[in-house]
Amino acid sequence: MSTSVLTAVAWPYTNGPRHIGHVSGIGVPSDVFSRYHRMVGNKVLMVSGSDEHGTPIQVQAEKEGVSPRELVDRYHRVIAEDMRGLGVSYDLYTRTTTGNHYGVVQQIFLTLYRNGYIVPKTTTGAVSPSTGRTLPDRYVEGTCPICGSDGARGDQCDSCGNQLDAADLKNPVSRINGEIPEFVSTEHLFLDLPAFTDSLGSWLSTRTGWRSNVLNFTRNLVEDMRPRPITRDLDWGVPVPLEGWDKQSMKRLYVWFDAVIGYFSASVEWARRSGDPDAWRAWWNDPAAQSVYFMGKDNITFHAQIWPSLLMGHNGQGDLGGTPGPYGELNLPAEIASSEFLTMSGSKFSTSRGTVIYVNDFLREFGPDMLRYFISAAGPETQDVDFTWDEFVRRINFELVNEWGNLVNRAISLAAKNVGAVPVPRAPEAADEELKKSARAAFDTVGTHLRHSRFRAASQEAMRVVSAANKYLSEQEPWKRKDDPDRRDTILHTALQVVSDANTLLTPFLPHAAQQVHELLGGTGVWAAQPEMREVSDLDVADRSYPILTGEYTREQASWESKPIEVGRPLSKPKPIFAKLDPKLAETGPDWAPIRH
RNA sequence: GGCGGUGUAGCUCAGUGGUAGAGCAAACGGCUCAUAAUCGUUGUGUCGUCGGUUCGAAUCCGGCCACCGCUACCA
């Protein structure tokens, strides 16, 4: 039976190109997951986009001397290209500066407001005198009132580690332009999180199958929920659709509020572009649909606490009750698949320290599947993982190239040389049946791991089939069977069948290589479909266009089963699907990201 | 400070009560179809530390040590 699966992928902040840490916990795992579900026959909707609002964008734009829109136009394209190159199969990768997103966000806001979950409050905050914009605490610098050290930030002092309030800093200065911030009282709208204490708490208590760290962390949060501001004094964001607020150029919805709604607005945009504007309902209104959210651990609070609260408030399911808005009752997250962090030589990726590896550099030199394999086999799934070139070279050369690449080359070369086509199997023996059986059984074990987002275990199980096939060939020695062509053909047929099965099992991880292997085995057409960049017109704003990622994944042939290979298909001597990495890479790193000693 | 995580073979890790595991690395041997690839054999550990529960603990409980993350106006 086909299930509707929504793959909701965290929205990258549009302030620069992606590094491999960004995609290791989010892009690659979510894509492996989605590809698997499509192969099983489920209806997958995979959405994400660029998160483009907020103070950091504005600050950076000013630093670069461009408008915020120019900045995000540039990086949206760069990030989309990174994802395309990696083969992340979004049904829609869009952005938050679209007319559609603005409309959906405002509609959700209005429903929350009508249901009583949004309340005004007057607060005191730092404001830049020259621009009138909110100055977030971390952009205020001064002397720490506790330990007296200079250079403390408004949110926290790095010297003594205490949390601070920007208003308490001595000699506060804006880190953006050095001016002295004003502390003014200003009215803002708040999401009334305490009004979800009971509803969110009881919802969480019914969650099963979530990773325990996500559940524990969120339960902790629920114990102490305070109203959270959803507006800012800023002119870069979604306008507040309320009488009196909509005309103020310096009041906008706070970026986190509009960004999480992106999962839903992107689904709506996808539906509108598909020709059936209500098509999103299969994933959002049908309680049988599954929605799985992929993000880094720093984002758990937004996905397990705030986003469910927004949805409950919209649905009228919070402690204050209410009724759903025009979108009807929207599904809450079924699973929060949060990842840990990829570190670089023991510390966080850092642009300023030069410890960073950009996706586009990586793709240019190694192509997508080596990175995809490494992340799947050794990514930060349950704990932080340190990326080293040494480990990368080892995994790729010994596991991917030697075992899998060589098996493909070995089996097809043998068949091509001896038969020139997929040979006819004669009387199979026990060893043949056993190998084929274990390959067939792997569809269950690997599939179970993938459904539970256990990508390391899944790829390991798939590789087990590869090892078994190598061992089988060594034992059966088909190259010594010139005097018994029937037996030789049976062995070669078996080996090719298992290569085909292993290729299917590896397709979610290695979609590009899988396409090649499909063709080496004599197949034609699209085995694993890839996303494409498309330039589209904004659906609601005249004269505006932007690039999206989308794809026609229904035309791909890959399906999650052992398909009998077609006897008689011509085979020719293959070219290796992977080139081995130079071992020197392990010591020096590539010249665009050299290892520093 | 609070919350949480991690500490198992040289390396990367799996292993939630019943005689310590995998892959890689190392050593030796086989094979030579294949990208010097592949197959087989072999070793290795006070499972951070101290104590407790138990017939029995890497596995449960408590103390301690080391490293790390989060701590909400960060998007």
C-alpha cells in the first residue's frame, strides 16, 4: 500500500555557499530517505528552500554593499546549484522571498491570531539609532557586568560564560557599525507558547520511535515555555498582516516564524505549479500521511517545540482551543530526524579559520557520490563525527572503489569477455542460490534501517552483499571453467544478478553511479532521476522570476526489489565507475583545502 | 550553573544482563578474472575510573575524571 511521505528538509540560511557539514546531517540523509521511499512506491513530497530573511542577511548585505535581495538572489542560486550537484532530489527547492510564501505565512499568522495564540507585548530592546532596526543581543558588545572583561556579547560573555542581557552591558557598542545602541521600548507580537504547555506536552507523551535525545530535549523545553517574539523592528521580512502593523515599514515577522512555515508554503507552491492547487492536501490533511523532518541538532527546538505549537495553534488544538484556518487541520511532524554535527579536525567548520570544505569545491574534484557515500557510511548520525581526509580516502578507496567499483568491473568484464552478453543460467547450485537469496533478503534489512533513518547501518548492510559477491567469485573461479561453459555461465549470471541487486540497494546512496551501473548492465533510460534547476516566474508577483530545483522522479525505473536481469543483453568491457583517490590526499588534503599542520 | 552526550582492539565504530564484536590498519598464505584488485588465516582489549545491585555488568544504579554539545531574540 502506498503511503504519502513528506520529507521536510531544513532550510539553509542564504548567507553563503554550503559546506559539507551543512549537507552531511541534512541534505544527503534526507535524499537517501526520499529516494528509498520512492523506490518502495510511496508518494514522496520532498521540499525545502532558502531561508532569506533576518538581521544577519541584512548585515552581510550592507557589508558587501548590496541590497539584501541582491545578496539572497546570489546565494539562493549558489545553494540550489550545490544541492543539484549533489543530486538531492527535491520535488521543490524554493525560497522564502516568494509571493506564495508571503501569502501562506500571513494566512497562518492570521489564523493563529484569530485563535488567540498571538499577543502584543511591550519590550525594551537595543535599536540602532542610525537605521532604527532591532539590534539583536549578539550584535551588541561591551564590558561584562559580571567578570569585567571586554568584548562580551549581549547574549553571552565568552570569558566567563554567563548569559547576559544586552541592557546590562557596560559601554555597549554595536558590532555592526560601532555606534552606541539605544535601548527603547517597542511593541512586538509574541507567540503565546505557554498556551501550548498541556497540548504540546500530551502530544509529546504519545510520540514513539523518536530518538531519545530529541524527546528528552523537547520535554525539557516544554517545562518552561515563555512567550516568544515573532516580530522585529526590521524592514527585511514578511509584513505583519494586521491593521496598524501592515503600514509600518520597520515591523516585520521575525525570520524564524516565516522560515518554519516554509515546509508548508513550499508544499502549496509545489501543488500550484503541478496544476492541482490542492495536491498538497495528501501530505498535510490526511492523518495517514507521514512527515519526517531533517535538521541539525541545533534546530530541534524549532521543529519539536515551536513548529508543532504553530501547527496546533493554527489547527485550534492548543490549550486555548480555536478552529482551523482555510487550510484545514494540518499534520504535526511524525518524526524529527535530527543529526549531530560534522566537525573538521576536532572543531566546528569555520570560514574565518579556514577550516571549511565547500560543497562546490568538493563536487568539482570528487563528484557527488563519494561524498554521499562517506556521509551515509560515516556521517554524524548519532554523534558528532570528525571529518579527516585520511578517513575519507580510506572509506572511498577501500570500501567504495575496491569493493563495489571493482566488483562491478570484475563481474561485467568476465561476462563481456567470455560471453559478450548476459549469459544464460543453467542448473544453479547451492552456492548460487545462497548468494542470490542473501541479496534478496537485504532488501528487507536495508529497507528497515532506512525507514528508521539509520543510514550507517543501512549502507553497511548493502555493502555486505557486495563483499559476499566478491567472495563468491573468488570461490567459484569462473575464469577456470573454460571446459564447462554451462557452469561458467551460471556463475556469471549469478554474479551479474547480484551486482544488479546490490546496485538497486545502493541506489539511494549512490544514484549517479547506480545510473552508470544500470547502463553497464545493458539497461537504458533513467534508472535514478536527478533534480534539475528551472527558472520560473513568481506565481503571485509580476515580473519576478527565480530558480527552483525540481525533478521528474516518477519516470525513474529504480524500484526496491530484486529484478531478474535480462538474458542476452549485450555487454562490453566496462569503464571503472570510480577512480581511486591519490593516497597523498590523506596527508596533504586537496590544494583548495590543504591540511594545516 | 542547568540539561544532555561521549569515553570499547593501532584507527573508525557496533554491541542495554549471560563466556568481548565488525571494518580498516598489521603479519602470513592463496588466487590472478578484475582499478596491485580479490579470497583465506592470525593476533590484539584491566569495555575511562572507583564503588553498588545481581548467581552473573561494557550493558542497571551512584561518585569521580576527561572531552564535547545545547542553554531559547541564533537563523
